[in-house]
Amino acid sequence: MDRPPGWAESLFAGRSRAEKEADQDAQMLVMIVGGAVILALALNALFTAVGLQFGWWAAPVFLPLFGWLLCCAACNRVLRPVELDELRWRDRLCGAGALAVVLWLVWPLWAGPVAEAWKRGHGGFLNGGIAGPGPRYPLGAILGASPVAMGLVTFLVLALAMLLAPRINRREPKNPAPPGGPQPLRSPLLAPRQPSPPRQPSVPRWPNPPRWP
């Protein structure tokens, strides 16, 4: 007995392949944006709990981390140096703790000037500045506030993520022979040439001696 079509099948029924792919791309974009917003809220709660400043002005620091996560998802493996990948989980946990302490000490050195530049640039989504009300993101002021500290914070965030990422070995897909296809050869077409045995000296054959009556 055939089951009735679901709501997804009814929604995509009669649509072309291009329209379906466009809808899938839109859904993926919504998922990425929603995940980024949820991650920002979680980071805001975490930084507030440890007594550090956090806001939308900190987004450029996490852009390399976001790109690294996308590359890892595309390659189906954790992309990091071999030295970090060979560490045991205890060593990686100790290293991540040390980097977290260094990040907690360095973050205020960068967050203070950047937060002031954000306020002077009227950054925000509902703030009304010289250009009028509306969203405004002064990226130039953020990048120029403290570039050295920003580079150090970006490196610490990325290194911390590489240490905390679990070890995932890429599984190589098995390529079975297609049905009805040619079978793989178990031996080479041309066998290796064996050395010929040494030739024995030929013994001369004399004719039979005559028989006398």
C-alpha cells in the first residue's frame, strides 16, 4: 500500500531541479546565519561569565576560526599541524588550558581600545550616527584600533580551537568493482623474465660402429 506524500514532497512537487537547488542553498544560508547568531550569544554568555568584554566588534577575530571550521567540514577531517595531531588528549587539554589563560590575559588589551573605537564609530544595528539611523559596522576603526593585539588574539583563538578539536581520521572510501565490469588482474601481464639455466656442453654423437659378421 502506497503511503501518502509528506509535506516536503508536496512542497517540492512539480518544481524544477534548479529551483530545488536554490531552495536548498537558501536553507543552508539560513542555517549558517542562525548557527553564527547562536554561537555569538553563547560566546557572549561565556565571556561575560569570566569577566571579559564582548560584542559585535569582536566578530573579525572569529572569522578565521569560522573559515577553518568550514574547511574542516569540507575536507571531512581536522586540518591542523601534524605535531598537534600527534599529541595525546591529556597533552592537548593542558595546552588548551594554558592558551585559555593567555587569552584571558591578552583579551582586555585588545577589547578596550576596540570597544572605544566601536562607540566613537557609532557601531550597532539601531544606533543613530552622523549617517542616520540604521545598522553600521565601523570595520576600519576596529582593525586600526590595536592591530598587533588583534593578531595575537586571533592566533590564540585559532590555536585553542585546533587543540580542542577531537582527532578524526578520514575514512578512505572503498572502491568496489562495478557489476559486470572487468575484474582486476591478479598477476601482471608480463611475468618477470627468469634467468636461463646454464647450457650443458654438447656431447658429440658418433655413428654406430659397423657390425662385422
